[in-house]
Amino acid sequence: MTPTLDLSIELIKQPSVTPDDKDCQNILAKRLTQAGFDCEFMYFGDADDKGNNAQIKNLWAIKHGRDADAPVLCFAGHTDVVPTGDETRWTYPPFSATVADGKLWGRGASDMKTGVASFIVAAENFIKNHRNHAGSIALLITADEEGVAINGTVKVAEALKARGQKMDYCLVGEPSSTHTLGDVIKNGRRGSLNAKLTVTGKQGHIAYPHLAINPIHALAPALDELVATHWDDGNAYFPATSMQISNIQSGTGATNVIGGSCQVLFNFRYCTENTAESLMAKTHQIFDKHFEHSKASYEIEWTLSGVPFLTEKGEFVDACCQAIHAVTGTTAELSTSGGTSDGRFIAPIMNAQVVELGVLNATIHQVDEHVSVADLDNLTSIYEKILEKMLL
């Protein structure tokens, strides 16, 4: 047993299914306070529709360095986890934090309680070995990452910015590795733009189409052009923008009734060659053209989940790559692929350089989620070396 494994087990045993933190952040705050951090719980949210307190718990902790002008490096992560599903399908109970076959098993083992534990121990080690460090270490921990993510990191970052708190670098401890620890670093993420399209026609009998307005027929040509549209070619850091339809719903379920409306959900994962505004404008241009002379009408409800961000090669990225190579011998690959993380809030709000670096992501959100025990101490060492490179 090592300090990182011990703390990982303690955290995984907390059934902190989003957005319930259980006792995770209390555990972290106690250790961080003992290490010299100033800890603050920050709550955001209102009562739910039943009048229950629905506030989200977040932890902000900072250990100031000797030089106020020196950089601030923040570790960002989350203590909430996704639901377990059918627990009888798990080899070991999902909140038992079982160590077996050289692995730590449990919900949150990979995503991302071991990442949180690794950084806590790395910070403790760094402070013990470098009591007069120049830069400051911070942690931003939320219980609202796996859910709707509206009262977590984004609200904390906004509050920190409003009070003038600076943040130069942010290391998000999400599971970024693919095959071996540290083989992939996420130095950026694509933006995510969601669309809820509603086409309104007129319900009627399928044998009398002249008395109805078929919303599906009105939609089909516009949807065909939307799917065929080339949005951009990507660039040196990002793949091309992708548009994907996830849901189409219409009709009453009867074979002889033309439905009165049709709803389509689609999403853009977009690179820095486009903006949310440019994608929305081009989409509306397509639909305006096809619906100009149509008896049906359309409307689109847009939701922006996050803008793209990029940390180019430089001191911070180099420090991460050098630390990985020093500990594991691995040459890390830089990537902007995959989904979103809370880095999408921190980069634009705090104007910080953001990278994601953590354990393997092969079993995240799955039954029998697990992580290699050997990787935990190595990840701790990587984080500690990054602190040494950036804050001494």
C-alpha cells in the first residue's frame, strides 16, 4: 500500500454518484489543510422542483508560494462518478475499492478519483521537499462534472475571475492515456454545439396528403444538404469539424397518420477553424433556403456546451512531456480528440494554459472500471516533476 493507493481507495469507497459528493471533498480538504493549503467550499445552485437543496459542492484550495508574481498551477478534477448500472454484473462491488490482480477496481478508479489522489500526494510531496517554492499550487475540485455541469467548475472559475484570482497553468487529471501511462496528453479539445431542430407541419390522414403538411418530407432535402456539407478541413492541431445527427422523432406511431411535427437532435464537434456563430449561421442559411417556399416551418434551439481551446507547444506542454519521459520512458503524443472536459471552462474564463493528463481511459464508465495499481505511483511522480519544473 502506498499513499496514493490508500487515498484512492478511500475516495472510491465514497458512493459519490453525480452530483452527490458524499464525503470526498471533506477528505481532500482535511489533507490539504494539513499540507498548508487555504481551503474553501463553494456552493452553487438552487432548490430543485421539490424544494430540496440542490446546491453543488465544490472545493477551491490554494497553497501560496513565496513570490506573488510567480506562476499559479492548478489541478482540476471531479469527485462525482457516473451511476454503476446493474451492480450484479460487477466482478467486485463498485464501491468496494478492491485491489486484485495488480489492479484497483471500482467506480471512479479511472475517471477520475485516482487522478485526484495522485495530485494530492504529489502536492504533499512537493511541499515537503520544497518548502520555499516560488509558485503557487491550487486545486479546483467539483462534484458536477459527470452531470449537467452548470454549477461546478464553470461557476467556480467565474467566481475566481471576479475576485481577481490568476491561474497560469491548469492540469486536468482526466484519464488521457490510451495504451500505456502518459502515451497521450490532451493539449486541447474541440468545441461542442448542440441543436434541437423542430419542424412543424400539419397532422393528417396518410391517404389525403393534400390536407396535411408532412414535416418529414419538408425536412428531408434540408437535412440531406446539412449532412453533405463540408464545414472545414481542420488544422495542424485539430481534426475537421464533424456534424452528427443523434435523434430523429416524428409521427404518432400509427402507419396511416402523417405526424404534425418532427424533431431532430444534432451536434457539432468543431475545431478552431469555425466558431459557434459561423456554424449556426451556415445551418440557418441551409434551412432558410429549403423552407423559404415550404408550408412547413422550422426553429432551432441552440446550446453551446463548450468552445474549443488549445495549449500550443511551450513551457507547460514541454514540462508534461519531459516528466512523463523521465518517469516512464514514454514519448507522449499530443491530441485534441475525444469528448469534452472541464478544461473547456477553465481555458477561456481563466485564460490559462490547459492540458489533460491522467491514467488509462480504457474502462471509464464501464462495468468493472479499473486502473493499474503500478500506474498510480508513477502518475504521482509525473505530477510532482511537473510541479518542480513549473513552480521552483
